[in-house]
Amino acid sequence: MLLSLSGDKTGNEYNLNAVNTPSGLAGVEDEHWIRLITELTMTKEWEQLSQTREEAAQIIGEQKVVDTLVVASAFNGITRVADATGIPLDVDTEKNTAQMRTDTGIQSFNYDEKSARYNVLS
């Protein structure tokens, strides 16, 4: 949602459907590297991640690489904490993101599917 609202504010257009499309481009700066680092983190391809991290740091800078790793590493935990505590989407967020959640297919995600995709226990 924030990416969509940021685009409204700046006049940039973002393809939110890219979230669920392996080769899709969202229109975010340095997204090739961000996506690659995130995927390698989630699939636990540590040797390839190490090489990619070094290459990406030369191209997009060390800070963007660190930020990407922090977000990729924390995101799954953040959503699990919210789910475990029973925190539902607030009414406004649920209403304002209904079309985006439908368009991106994000409603189809569940922990069993993610666990199978990334070969981890749920």
C-alpha cells in the first residue's frame, strides 16, 4: 500500500503485480538487486548470496544491500508476530487495500504455501 501511495505523491507509477511475478518489474530503483538478494535469502542460497551481495554493493552501494537484507530477514517474522497475536487488518487498511490485494493475488498466500516454496517449516 505504501508503495502505491508513494507513487501517488511523487507522480511515479509502480506495478504492484510484480510482487507475485518472478520476472515482473515494479519500477523501483535497483529492484533487480533487491529482488535477487531477497530471493537468495529466502531460498537459503548462502554461497550465491555472498557473491551477489559483494557484486551488488559495488553497483548499488553497501547501505542498500544491508537495508535489503534487514527487511528480507525481518519481514516474515513481523507478519508472524502480527498473526500470532491475532492482529487483523484495521478496517481502513482492509478497505483501502482490497483491490490491490485482489490484483496482486496476495490473498492466496498462506504459511503452508510459503513454507513449501522456500523449503522451510511453518
